[in-house]
Amino acid sequence: MHIPDGYLGPVTYGGLWAAMAPVWLYASRQMRKTLQAVQVPLLALSAAFSFVVMMFNVPIPGGTTGHATGATLVAILIGPWAAVIAVSIALAIQALVFGDGGITALGANCFNMAFAEVLVGYAVFRLIAGRRGAAASKGKRFLIGGAVGSYAGINFAAFLTALELGVQPLLYVGQDGRPLYCPFPLKLTIPAIMLEHVFLFGVVEALVTVFVLLYLRRSHPDLLEGRS
């Protein structure tokens, strides 16, 4: 879902940068209130985990890529607002150091994966998992919530990506009638991006989340009891 430079017009990527600015500010304030000192290393590990899983990119039609993100899993472990910061850090390093995702499009990529995906995925997880605490983290609803939340979150992020790319030919057209940025219309970007995520990357995201939660439940249950 990494959008590269040159595929979004200035109003689009500038607007999404502007939208993310207050999100980052609010998330950082909430993180300082809710994240305990002993969980700071977990924040770094979460950012690293998200970074690694997103590096396995598969190019897909429509001007972007498909991959797992770990965003909902990170939100389950350290809370949604801390996850916004962690995933944003991973995306920023990818864009600035590895050229994975555009710098101008960083606001858009963070809006899709570090904000929308995190909040939607965590909300679905919380709805299904129900009550918090040690007992809740040991139940089936906890794993089901993680799987469904991860699947819903990544597909919502993919849909936003498809919309942002698909509206560019409507917003920016040269004097010769050719698109100035992303040349693919909504009728191409939506099916091209969504089909891959509905049937492949969403399933991978759900499986990764469940496997990690199962591992943590057996080896480090304390990491789940405090946030679950």
C-alpha cells in the first residue's frame, strides 16, 4: 500500500500531511499518558516489527504495493495511539532511508496505515474481544478479534489507498487531457488493489496476527494481559 512520489497531486498529499499533523500531536500526548515506562522498549520493537513485515512488498496494478503491516497487532500490544506513532516511525524510515513509499506521499501512507488501519483494526478487535484482562487474553474471542480486526483494518487502508489514487485523474488533468499524476481511474485502482488485499494480503495479515498472539500467549502472557 505504499504510494510512491509522483502519484498524488499536491492538494491530495498536502491535505493528508495536514490531516496527520494533529493526529501525531494527539497520539504523542495520549501515548505519554497511557504507555508505561516498562513498555517503551516494546514500542521500539513494535515499530521494528511493522517495519520488517512491510518490507515484503509485492507490486500490484494501480500504482502501489501489497503487503502485511502488523498495524492492528501493534495496537493490541501497546494501544492504538502508541501504535499510530510506531507505525508512522516505520513508514518514515522506509521512505527516507529505503525509498519505499514517497516522501511527499508519506502523509498519505501514514494516514492509511498508521491512522485509519490502526483505529479501524483495533476498534473491530475491541468489539469482538470484549472485556479486558488476563482471562480475556486467554479466550477464543481474543484471537478471533485479532484476526478479524487485522483483516478489516488492512482492507480499509487498502480501500483508502485505491480511492486516493483513483481520484487523481479526476482532479489533475493536463491541457492535452492526460492525467498529471496517477493515470489509473477508480474503475481500475479499486478492483486491482482490493482484490489482492481481500483474498491474499488480508488473510496473511490475519494469520500473522494470530500466530504472534499465540506465541505471546504461551511465552510472554504478561504482554497481553495489560493491554488486551
